Amino acid sequence: MLNLPTNPKQHLILFTRYPEPGKTKTRLIPALGTVGAANLQREMTEHTIFQVQELQKAIAISVEVRFAGGDSQLMQDWLGLDLVYQSQGEGDLGSRMARSLFEAFESNATKVIIIGTDCPGVNAQILETAFEKLHTFDLVLGPAIDGGYYLIGLRQPIPELFVNIEWGTAQVFQKTVDIAQKLNLSYVNLSPLADVDRPEDLPIWEQALARKMEK
């Protein structure tokens, strides 16, 4: 059982990676260098955590950070003591997500959402909408423009949604929808958003920063 905060009925899991140069945002290293790519990972994670903290002002949720690379101490030194940290563990992305969902539902959560940190457009309003949609739908998906998804929300663990999928390809979202239809799940899609994975995606992050400065 995870040591979740009180009232963890609505639970948000944030998947991220410790920003070690050379180990993160590798597709951006040709444009940014190893340190630059790691700094981008750091900034994008902090941007996402800020949005999550804004959400916590609006609705009661518990939050957990699932990390790859680094360790709990490094994560606490980086992002502070107010968050629950858990290693993503072994396996492909699908098995790591399925495991995190299973453990959250085991800990009495009734609505669980997973997000990453690659999508600067994810904000508190989108996350609040996603939790609201879980009142009426079995599955909530946030489609990424590159064919993946930036958010998945469920009311129970459904491991079938995370197997036999080639993660990181343009078919991830459609394959997930196909599985949901086969399982007769009711699902709803949020607004499509852009990921920042490749050098040509960097203007998306720059625009997000500019919007932040305007506020």
C-alpha cells in the first residue's frame, strides 16, 4: 500500500525522469546538448508540477511522482518534500503505467489520472476537466498531436489498455481507443495538445514560456 495523503479518492500520477545530462530528452540532445536537454526536462517537470499545485487549490486530490533515473533523495532535493515519490520500476512504459494505476486503486483511489511532463499545454483547467469526466466515463484520454496521448484517466485498473502497444509511435492513441472499443468502455477525448520531443517541437515550449511571462 502506498502512503497516500488523506482523501486520495482522486489521485494524480506524474511520470517524469530525473534530469541527468545524457539520460533524458535524448532526441533533443542534437539541438540542445546533453546539459541543455536535461535542463529542459527539469523546467518542463517544474512547469507541470506548478499546474498540479494550481489544481490542488481547486479540488481535493492526492499527487504522486513516479520517477525514472535518480533516487528518492535526489527527487526530494529537486522537487521538495511535499510530494510522494515512487520509482517507476522495471518494464516498458505500459507495464509501468499499469502498475502505478493498480497500486493507486489498491490504495482506495476511485479516479486515477496519469500525465507526463512533455506537454506544456497541460494546465489545471484541463486536469480538473479530466477528473470531472471520470464521473461519467470509464476512460479519459488526452490525445497528443504526434499520435500518442498526454493523459489517461480511469475508474478501475484495466491492464489490457497497456499491452501490445509500441510506445513512442504515432499509433499509441488510436491503438488505445481500439482496445477501449473492444472492451466496451465508455471514453471521452480531451483537446489535442502538442508534445515537446524533437528539435522542431521547441517553439511549443518557447510559446508556453511566453504565455507564462504574460500572466
